[in-house]
Amino acid sequence: MDTIIIRGGGDLATGIAYKLHKAGYRIIILEIDKPLTVRRAVAFSEAVYEGENTVEGIKGILAKNRKDIYKIWDIGAIPVYIDKEGRIIEEIKPLVVIDAIIAKRNLGTNKSMAPITIGIGPGFEAGKDVDFVVESNRGTNLGKIIHSGRASKNTGIPGEVMGYTQGRVLRAPCDGIVKAFCKIGDIIDKGNVICQVGDKNVIAPFKGILRGMIREGLYVNKGLKIGDIDPRCIKEYAFIISDKARIIGDRVLEGIQITSHLRCQAP
């Protein structure tokens, strides 16, 4: 069974991991020691704090060492391993390395890491940094497999939902520690205080479901994304993989299969 290592365990990375796990690959997710994930209910990164997290029936479990990784695979779950630099990649020698950190820049992923390397979103040059890039920007090209060149530049503007764009994303008004007054899945009315950062309140700009909220107690910097409101007010959407993550996951799987096939056919 082929192994795939995914750098990053946020909601997009989790959508990719879910798809590849279902397709029969062995997955390892690499995370940092204090993930700043917002959509925590659908992110395997939450296992770093909780020890495990289940997303749509698939369990991610924190692995302390290489022996744990194999034990977690044996029970049909996905190991989540703290390894910011990706040092375990050389030990495991996976078929594929996917950079799904979504940092908008390349934090060290390169083609020497595995036979197939993939970058999700901006920050990678296909054919140079990685074998191919998958477009992460919403729109006509979402999920496009790019074999030469780069994904679209980060616009900083979230996709539109019911006419809302920028307002859907909550950002830290200052540097400080997050104190939450609401939890993921809550219905939030316009004007409600959702959380505090330091001594400043974060106010809901419209009514919606709190689809994501950064973990309470973390220290954040001004401007960091700390929450996500969905104006559709459908609670289920806070607890299922997004359509965007599913599309990207589908295209990553397709790209791996095509690349593997072409290499097998090459003389």
C-alpha cells in the first residue's frame, strides 16, 4: 500500500486526506505543535490538542513516534505527527508529499522529497518546486491541475456566500490571547460578541452559523484569521468537509493517478 504524507492538517488538507484515505492510500499528516486552524470541527489538526479527532467517520490520531504511526494505520485511522520541518519524510520515503499548509508561500517543500510532489494553492511553481500545483482559489479554475507555472495569487477575499465576502472571516483586532464566548455550530446574531482578543471584542457583522473558531487560549497576532461565519445558518455545514476541500481532494487524487500512470508508461 502506497504512503502519502500531507504537510498541514487544516480543513483543506483534511478534505484531501479523507479522499486519499478512502481511495486506499496510507496517510500521514504532519503538523506544528500549536496549529492555528479555524475550521477545527473538520480538521485532523485538532488531534494535536485532543489526541484524536473524527471527521466524517475517519479518525485522526496523534502519533508520538514512528511505532505509533504503524499502530494507527493498523486500526484504519490517520496518524497526525508533529513535524514542522518534515524530517520523517526521509525515513518513511512516501510515494507522494503534498504541501497543504496553505501558507500562501512555500515553507520548504521540494521535488526531492518524494517521487510525486504536490503544492496546494499559491506559493509553488509546478515543474520547479513540485511536480504539479492544484488551484485553491474559488471560481472556474478551482481544482485545476497545473503542470507548469503557478496557481492564482492570493486575493485575500473569501468566496462569496449569499452576498457576503470579507465579513464572513473574523480577524484578530490586535495581538493577544483568544477568549471564546461562542462555540462552533452556534447561531450568532448580528452584534453578538463572539470572542475577545486581548481586551478587544470581536463582533458578529451579520447573523449566521459560527462555522469555525480558532482554539481558545492561543496567542494570535493582529489580522490573523480567527473565525468563520456562514450566513446560510445551516448547522450541518460547520461539521462537514466543504465543497471546496472535496473538489481539491478529487483533483489531487486524479493528479496522482495520472502522474503514476504516465510514469509507468514511459520507456
